Amino acid sequence: MGTLIGHVLPGFGFFAIGLWHLFNNLRLLALKGPYKYKSLPWFPSNFRHVRHLELYLIMIGCFSSVAMELFIGPNRHQPFDTDGTIPSNHLHNFEHSSISLTFFVYAFFALALDKWGGPSLPAQHEVLQFLAALAFGQQLLLFHLHSADHMGVEGQYHWLLQLVIFISLSTTILGIAYQESFVIAFTRSLSILYQGVWLMVMGFALWTPSLISKGCFMHIEEGHQVVRCDGKESLHRAKALVNIQFSWFLILLAVFAASFYVFMMKIYGDNMEYSPMALSDQEEEDVEAQKIGGNFTETHSFVSGTGNSNNKAIDHMEM
């Protein structure tokens, strides 16, 4: 990921997933109302034949990232040294690919549980949220203990990125127990979106010579381009500018989030179900199933199984 493309492409992926989750969480809130809202780990596409589009895109993106880090990017198209060991300048490639692999595992099991799961696999929502939390935890751990020299300006960008990842991790963990909390899902969606924005900003700011702070310059160390500054004053100024960038983009995120919320409520809010006692047809079926002895809630039927379960999930998203 130590290149412009290596930051911009993953950043766009996080941005797209975060925006997709934000859109769907707001639409669910508008359609179901605050009393019947429940978050989902992932959202099916509106097109029946590509229901799992989100999960496929995550897996394709993660697979491409691993391939680029380990087999396409290295000069000899493989990350190992001649004696079979991992050279020091390729340690970061394995770290980045480990992050991608963990997100791939999450998407794979989300797909598998939805396709082949069912009543015999309860608590699917909780399991998927746990896997997502594990992926964000892995991402935070490896960025915090990165083998690359994330010092100076680059280090400041990565330190601020870790703050955003921590928000994604925290809200994902909270989402396991508080599925009905819109605020938690809303914050999680925005944090994923902002991860993408900050990765793209980082890519352009660190690998576009004209955007490098005054008094700093691009320097090649161990085969990688890094940003170095010619003194403490220049470094302090560059870090302060990074903090200002983060603050400005955070303000823009707040304006966008509030504006998008109002827009979505205007578009879909006319169909909101205000009564906390009003049950939809599916909820009535779920209540009957619980009376008979089933152990599944509306969210389980929303994200599990094939056949009727899939049709119900699609009906929810297409209301």
C-alpha cells in the first residue's frame, strides 16, 4: 500500500461500502421507523440475481489486494527471499495482505451463512458482527504495530487513520448487542466511509510531489518513497497541516451526514411506521414461531437461509 494507487483503490472500496451501508441504514430507518429498526451486518442488492453484490465486491477487492501485495507488486512477483524467508522490505506486504485476508474471511462466511444457513444456525447476525469486529481489530493492530517506518508526516496520517478504525471496531462490537440502535449503525457506516476518504487523501498527499508540505520532500529509502522534512520546524508544520486536513474533512463528513439524513427522510419518510405496536406480516410470523418454540428473531430471518428467507430479506429492502 506504499503507493498512491495502493491507498486510493482500497480507500475507494471502504468509501463505497460505507456509503452503501449509510444509504441502507437510513432507508431502513425511514421505512421501518425507530421502533422496528434493526441493523444488518451487510445489505443485499435490490437486484435479485446479484443479491450478494456487496459480499462479492469485498471478496474480489480483498483477493486483488493480496495478489498485488504478494505476487504482482514485488519485483520478482513473489515476496520471499532466495532462501525462502521473508525479507525486511516485504514485511509490510504480508501485513497488508493479512488485513485483506481477514476481511475476505468475513465476506466469505457472510455469503456462506446466507446461502446455506437457516434455522439450524441461530445467531448469524452476532457471528457476522464478531467476524467484522475481528477484521477491524486486525486492521487496527497491524497499522499500530506496522513494520514500515511510519514516522514523521506519514506517521501522522496513519495515527489519525487508527482513530477512525477504532471507531469502526467499537461500533461493530456494540452492534452485536444493540442491533436496534440506529446511532451505532449510523456511526459505523460513517466511520467506514471516512476510512476510505482518509486513505484516498493520504494517497494523494503523500505521493503527489506538488501536494507535499513546504520544507518536506520525497525520499527513497529501502526501495520505497517516503516523505521527509528538512528540520523540526518543517516537520511540525507538516504534521499540523495533516491535523487541519483531518479536521476539515471531518467537518465535511458531519455536513454530509446530516444533509444525507434529511434527504433520505424526505424521500422515504412518508412510509414510516410510527406505532411501536404495529407488527408487519413477517413480524407476526416470527412471533408465532417463537410461541411454538423457535428461537429466532426478525433479524435472523432477515439475513439467513435461502428460499423464503431470501425472499423476505429482499422484500424488506425493496419496500
